[in-house]
Amino acid sequence: MSNFLNVEEIYGSNCFSEIVMKEKLPKTIYKEMVKVQNGEIELSKETADVVATAMKDWAISKGATHFTHWFQPLTGYTAEKHDSFIDPDEDGSIMMEFSGKELIKGEPDASSFPNGGLRDTYEARGYTAWDVSSPAFLKEDKTGLTLCIPTAFFSYTGEALDKKVPLLKSMEAVSKASVKILKLLGTDVKKVTASVGPEQEYFLVDKEYFEKRPDLLLAGRTVFGGLPSKGQEMSDHYFGVIKDRVADFMRDLNHELWRLGISAKTQHNEVAPNQFELAPIYDSANVATDRNQLTMEAMKRIASRHGMVALMHEKPFAGVNGSGKHNNWSLATDTGVNLLSPGTNPQENTQFLLFLAAIIEAVDTYAPLLRMSAASAGNDHRLGGHEAPPAVISIYLGKELTTILEKIAKGEVIENKAGEKFEMGVNALPALPKDATDRNRTSPFAFTINKFEFRMVGSNQSIAGPNVVLNTSVAEILTKYTTRLEKASDVNAEVTAIVKDCYNNHNRIIFDGNGYGAEWIPEAEKRGLANLKTTVDSLPELAKDYSVELFTKHKVFTKAELEARVAIYSEAYSQQLNIEANLTSEMAIKHIVPAVTEYVSNLTNSVIDIKAVLPKADTTGQESLIGELSDGLSGILKTVKVLNEVKAKALTLEDNLLEQAKFYSTEVIKAMADVRAFGDKLETITDKELWPFPSYEDLLFKL
Ligand code: ADP
Ligand code: MG
């Protein structure tokens, strides 16, 4: 085959990985770097210089000309400013230079990134600092090859202005808490790492159609569009044969990701037409977050090369499924033990049950924060829409595991099939059947064999936020349990008591039924579970006292950082809605109304012509269509007028960002829906040749 590629040879060729580092660095420096990465020592300037030179030489040998501090501001996207390596000499020649100082710290002019009041405008400086725990890589685009250094981004006064700083801090918090409690159980480890495998869903559409849709172009989703005669009801796309054009794209995408050392593993057609999924093999939460961003970027770039556009929006099309991101999460020790794997020996089982209890308690206690971490204007269209979990957080454990917890709580004996009894710390747990844990696809937080899968996250979102909440809340509960265990005389008996208390106090969060079912919501309310339906309902949670207490205690966020995030996310929400409202109004007035008017005029003239030839002809059918079109025109014009008034009012509310967001989420969304209803109706009765936009049929079925 012409496209033959030796995967083993190219894998990681654009990644300054552990292997490359070991090969390129003097032994002593390499050993020092490993200690720096493990947080055991600080990075010295001398070591940084040596690493910088090795990195530069490696990058230049591959053809790189520039370097950048690559960071993740609170826009949810990534940012980069390229500098070339060139350093002119007096004689007019140049040297290629890159110092340790340039590697460690950067100072981008950061005045245009959202800061939520964390930085005075006159003090626009922001700093980027090398994140040694995520490998540098070479990014290939039309500018050439650029050495990208993953960095954290913070203000002059040290506040986090990005997604990475809190994530790293939360990983530290959960590691510390886990190491401490494991020690009490007799397991000595140095570090526990949160591991994450994000499954990424996306749509592909033809670029030519995409560019004729102002809504897709500017808002990422369609604000008009009626369902074609066929949607996803036949389920013939899911896992179906991958079309050639898409396969070409996937092949190029895989090659690029593999070169970056990103382990793209699974690819398939998703439920909606022209919807797809890519899943990598898991990494540490921090590296997985960086790599998920890179994956989304690569998807967009490579789709464009194939004359397509990759849509990451959570709901590009009404009426078919939107896209999400399953955040598979677990904790692993540096000795290679997955703490969420029910083990085969008594010690591992005790650990497993204790960590399981901590997660259940953490998710129940901090459910509103977890829900908030998946909140965005786009994701509001999915959650609770019978295609994604509802906005209520619950946990799916599977029957076997729930029964085990129930029995522990009741003080009943747990037996395996052979009749052997289980006692904490003494015997092994009955083995859980491997296929029994993942039958439920409707749960927002499901235990799947040896990890939890958080299924609420939107396809366009950074996974940093959800993992910050998971890591920190679990760290908090583990810390609580540690205090109990430290006071206990019999550790195994205390673990049993903790699991028992956890189940008795928090079993309301465990739900094995259908999360999409209408009957679940009143049931959840009866259980006292929070139902924060929209982004705007959930955003304030972040700055409430319990949240401030949690995050400041574990040094993940300061109060100011939390308040800034509520402001930034509220504003981002309003801005997105404002763009959508503008588009709705403009597309209606400038495109739909003229097109329909032309059609009405054609029809009217045709009736006049017919009557001129055949005065007695029956034209009541045409007349009724003209009537419908005319009603539609009148309706869309009236509703646009209301939308414009509501939009203008929204803009006056900017003094209170949360109030403004609330107004958008209610009044503006309703006014947009009213306009859309007329627009979509008109699309079904207007000449396709005259309709100003490519249809859902074009977008969803043609590739
Ligand atoms: P599915 O959800 O489709 O059944 P899999 O169970 O194969 O898929 O895994 C989905 C994702 O979970 C993959 O990215 C995989 O690497 C990741 N995963 C597997 N084990 C772990 C773990 N211990 N920690 C975090 N993620 C994991
Ligand atoms: Mg999954």
C-alpha cells in the first residue's frame, strides 16, 4: 500500500519523551531531571541550560525553526507565541540559541486573555513556566515545525490564569492524601497519579457547506435547520463502515498523533450521521489534558487538509445526538497498582473498598461542583436531552459491587460462590464478573471494571476542570478517612466502619437505573440530589463557602481565583449566547426573509399567470401555500423584533455578569427559539434552490 508507514518507527518522533531525554542528556543531568519531574528537587539553572540545549539541538535536527511556550488560558483553548531560535552575530551571521532561562520562564503580553479581575490592566504581565511533567513536542503546521514547551500561565501576583496550574495542584493534593492513607494500610508508595483516558466525539462536515453557514462558522452550531427525512433513527451509522474520505482523514490524524507520542487507539463512527469518536490510551491527568487539546487541534487542522471541518461543539445540530467526552479516571501508585482495581489479595481489596468509599462520598458531597465542571453554553443542549446524562449527578456501580457495599453496611457476611467468607484485610473479595460492570450507558458517573467514567463532559471542553474537582474532592475525603484511621486501634475494623458509614450516609447517590428516564428526575429530587439544570444554575457553586473551603484547604484555588472563574465563565456564556442571538437575527433578516419573499413572489406570479390562461383553474393549493409562507414571514419578522429587543436589554446588564448570563439563559434563549421555529418551518415549505443555506441533509449525509 502506498501509504505504508512503520508505526514503531514514527511513534513519538515529534515528542521529547523520557526515552529521547535519556538518550540526549548526560546521565547525571537525566537523573536530576527525573527527580525534578517527581517533585523531589528544584530545577537548577545549570541543568535547565543543558536540557534547553539538548531540546534545541533535537528540535533543529528535525527541522524546527521556532519555539513557543504553549499554555492553556481560561478560554478553554491553547495559546502560543512563536519565537525563532535565531540570534544574529555582529558579522551578519546567525546562531541558533535557546537558553535554560527561555525554557523555564516566558513573559507573553497577556492583556487580552480572560482574567476575571485577577490582574489590573496596567499590570498586564503574565508569566508562563515550564511544566516538567508534560513532555515538550514538535508541532507541524504551515509555519513549519515549532518546539512547544507545555507551560503553566499565571499573573504577576502569582494567581493561576489557566487550566493547568489548578490541575497540577489537585494532582498533588490527591497524591499526598493517597500516599498518606496507603501508609496506614501498610502500603508504602512515593506517589499516586490520577490517570485519565478521554474519549473524544466530533462531527465532520464538508468545508464548502460549512462556509455557507454563518452559524457554524461563527458559533460552531446551527441556529436554524430542520431535520432531513432521515436522522439517526436507523442506527446505521454507529460502528458502521467508515467512508473513504473520513478514513483518509483518520489515517492522517493517527499518523500525526502517533508522531506526537499520543496513543490514538480506537476510532469509529458514532450514533449521529457524520459523527465520530477517537479514544487514546490513558495518561496522567495532566498529560492527558494537554494531549486532548492537541488532539482537538490536530483534528481541526487535518480535516481542513481534506476539505472538511471538524466540529467540536457539543450540539452542532438539533434533532440528532451531540458530542461529549467521556473522562475515564482512576488512581495508580508509582508501583503500578491501580487503586480502583478490585485486587486479588486481601490488602488490595481493603485499599480498593476504602478508595471506592472515598470516591462515593466525594461525588455525593461535591456533586454540584462536579456538575459545574461540565457546564458550558454548548453542553446545556446535551445534558438531560436523552442522549447524554441528565444534569443530576449519580453513580453507577453495578449490581455486584452495590451488593457488597450493602452487605458491609448491614454487617452481613460476604461469600463467594465456593462459600468462602470475606473479611476486611483477611480474605479476598469475591471476584467481580468483568462484563457485569458496564451495562449502564446512561449514568453520568459509572464504575467500569477498574476506573470511573465521567460522561457529562462536553466535547469542546478542556478536561482539566472535571479532573480538578475529582482529584480535590477525593483528596478531601481521603484526608478525613486518614484522621479516623490514625485514631483507630484496629485498622481493618475501622476500614469496615468507614465503608459502612459511607454507604449508609451516601447511598442516595448510587443509582443503577435508567439515567435518561423521565421518572429518575423526581426520584433524584426525593433523594435530595441536586439538579442544576443549566450552566447558569451551576456556575455560582464554585464560589460558595463549601467550595472555597475545599479548594483553599488543598491549595488548589484561592478564593480570588474561584471568584474570577465564576466571572470569566459567566461572561463567556453570555458572549456565546450573544453571538448566537446576533446570528439568529441576521440570518433571518438578511437571508431567510429575502429568500422566502422571492419564493412567495414566484408563486404569486405563477397563480396570476395560470389564472390568465385558465380563469377557472383550481389554485387553492398554491394559495394556501402562499398563505403559509406569508404567515411564516410575518411570524419570523415579529419574533426577530422581540429577539432584538431582548438582546439589547441583555447588553445593558453587564454590571452583573451572573445576572446577565441568567437573562441570556432564559429570555434570550426563548426569543431565539421562537425565531427558529418560524425559520425551520419555512425551510420545509420553501424551494430548496432558493433556500440560502446548505441543509441538514447536506451537512449530515454528504461527505
Ligand atoms: P469504552 O468506554 O468504550 O468501553 P474502554 O473501557 O476500552 O472503552 O476505555 C475507554 C478509555 O478508558 C480509554 O481511553 C482507556 O485508555 C481508558 N482507561 C482504561 N483504564 C484506565 C485507567 N486505569 N485510568 C484511566 N483511564 C483508563
Ligand atoms: Mg466510554
